[in-house]
Amino acid sequence: MAKKLTQPLVMQALDLAYNKALSGIPGMDSAEELAGRYLKQDGTLSEKVNSLIRWQNAKAGSSGFITGLGGFATLPLALPANLVSVLYFQVRMIAAIANMGGYDIRDDRVKSLVYVCLAGNVAKDILQEIGINVGTRLTAQLIGNISEKTIISLNQKIGFQLISKTGGLGAINLSKAIPLAGGIIGGSIDILATNLIGNIARKTFIQEG
């Protein structure tokens, strides 16, 4: 039976996924390690990030991806295991891109911006509400101006955004909320949605020139 999702429960899943993305899980790089591997490649920063996004698409389509995240099923949380698994996959990609852009992904303000990117196209509107235009340089001063109150507001918006797309059901309608969930549940990978999130992250954290 699908578990009823609430905003606190979604944030618990996001925070768990983020912490795992920072520390890494057996057999998979942490966000920083992933970023480091792609920064060593030839090309511009944007080209390196695009390469990372393409790899995420290919990895998502493999059975190894699903098997590799199976450990989440054993976590003692009242959360759908597939929800946490997919959030981990997406959050790690975004955090790696932020790290490649030179941002401190252990900063709570940067973490909230990573969460915002999960909203896809809606992310632009959410960021504009706090005075950030996607595609413009995120300066240290601009990030520093994000208050704790704003962080709480951002997290609430993201939590409710994900819930609204699931209809509040973690397993039945999850594919409508989180890209790649359909692949884990029913065998269909939404690569276009992965590209969307990756592109939003690149526009948010990577500004060359």
C-alpha cells in the first residue's frame, strides 16, 4: 500500500538523499568525487557538466543503477524506498554540478538551491521569488543574503511541489513527481526529465565567461 506523503516526510527523504550524496554509498562516488572525475576531463566547464548529465542518463537506464541503490530498502524510515533512491540519484547529480561550479555543497543555502533544481521548470519561478535569475552569476554575496527564513520557505515550496505532483501517494504516482521513478517502478526511464533537471542545475550553478 502506498504511503501518504507529507511535506516533513518529503524533506526527510531529501535530507537523507543529500547526506548520502555527500558521504557516498558503497560502490558509488560521492557528489564531490563525481564532480572531481568530470573536472579532469578536457573541454570547457559547461562541456564537462554536459558530459556528467549524459552519463547520468545512461546510468539511469541500466539495471545496475537500480541494484546499486537497493540498500535504501533497508533504511528504517516510513518512506517508499524507491522515492529515497531516486532522490539520491537526482540530488547527487545536482550537487556534483554545484560542486563543479565552485560552490560549497555543505552550505545549507547551497543545499536548498540544489533542492530547488528538482522542481525542473518551476525552479525558475521559485528562484525568482528570492531574487535569483537562472542563468546569472550566483555570487558569494547573493548566496550569503539567503536567510534561514528563506531556506525554510524554499524547502517548504519544494516539499509541496513534489507532493502536488504525486497526488500525495509515494508509490502509485511517484513517476509524475520525480524523474526516473517510472523506470524504477514500471521499467520506463524518463531521460528527458533527467536532462531538464540537469540543465536547470547547469544554468543555476555554471556560468562561464
